[in-house]
Amino acid sequence: MPRVVVSIPYEVLERVVKAYQGLPPEEAVRLFIMDSLGGEEKVKELQARAATISREDMARLHRSIMDLLNPYTAKLDNMARKLATVIELLESVAERLSVLDSVASELKQLRASMGPQQVGRPTPREGRERVRRHAVDILREQKVMFESDIASKIKNRDAFFERLRRDGAVVLELVDERVAVDPSFWAEFKSRLTSLRTNSEGEVAKALGKEGLALLKALMKSAQAYFDVTRKEWVLMIGEEG
């Protein structure tokens, strides 16, 4: 019996082996192909006609096999892309949480170093001033603040973003959420984006950094930024006021 070598992804081989439990991989693949061709009787019929099979027939057989395998490989490639996106988002969230933990630790140390009179309840105005400074300081450190990331921590998000806007932050009104951006980083982001001549995610991430790439994806999702393939340049549709 002739031997045919076919390169298939490991994940596809694993599925075939599971479907034919108890059989070696080679036998499982052989039975899978035979069943796909109509079973043992169909294969015997093909063997009987082997002398008359042309190259065109063999090419059609190869295409039939690949047509059976391609849907699995396409799904696996799609899953791999989605997993990479999830990992990137998790890394971004972890970085933001690290910044918040650092700020919380500094505030705790500052409170511990203050005397009993200083630790007393602040007046309403003092409380508002502390909130403003605290939010702006965090934004300055993490550069970009997404509403979805603070939704569970801030009750009145309208007032929160309005305070940031009054204190000089750039607040972008996107389709699904608001995004606050440190003004210095926003100016740097626009300058770097407009100088890019590629939409390769690797090159974009290298030029903009993690925060810039996350911001660009949010803008693209809201149709506020796109890459003009004809002119080979990025176009930004949104202004500083969102």
C-alpha cells in the first residue's frame, strides 16, 4: 500500500485521534481519510481503479482532503488571534493595577506620617481638591484612563470625567466609553501616529507603546482613526474635546 505524507497541525491530529480512540495516530488518520471518502468499500473501489487514476484525479483527492482539514485550521488560527488579544489586554490591565497599587501605598505612607490633627476629617473643599489631585496624578502616571476600567470604582463617572477635563485632561467621547488622556501624552501620541507609515501592529506598538496601542485600538473601534492605505498614513478623526 503506498504511503502519503501529509503535514497537518497538531491540534487537528489530536481531534482525529480522539475520534478514533485506541488507535495509533497513523491508523486514526488512515481511517479518517477512508471514512471521508466513503468507507472501506469506497476505498477498495478506488484501489481497483488505481491503474486508471490520473494526476488530475489525485489533485482532486488532495483538494478534497484539504477542504476537510482547512475549517479546523482556520478556527484554530482565529482562536490564536483572539487569545493574543486577550493576553495583551490582561497585560495592560495588570500594568494599570500596578500603578494604582503604587499610588495607594504612597497615600497610606503619607497618612501614617501625618499627625493626629492632620489626619482629621477634611472639609468638603479639601476633600474635592484631594480627589482632583489624586485623579490627575494617577492619569499622569498611567497616561490613559478608560471608563470601563474604573466603572466599578467610581459611582458618579460623569462628575469624575468632568473634574479631569477641568483640570486639563483630554477627555475623548467614544462610542462605548469615555477615555481620559494626559495632555502631554496625547500630544506625543498624535505626533507619533501621524508620522507612522505602516499599519503593522508590531511596528505600531513599537512606536506608540502599550498605552498608545490600546488608545489607538479604542479610537479605531469608534471609527475615529484609520490607516489610509493609498497615502500610507494614519488619519485621526477626533479632536481634543472628544
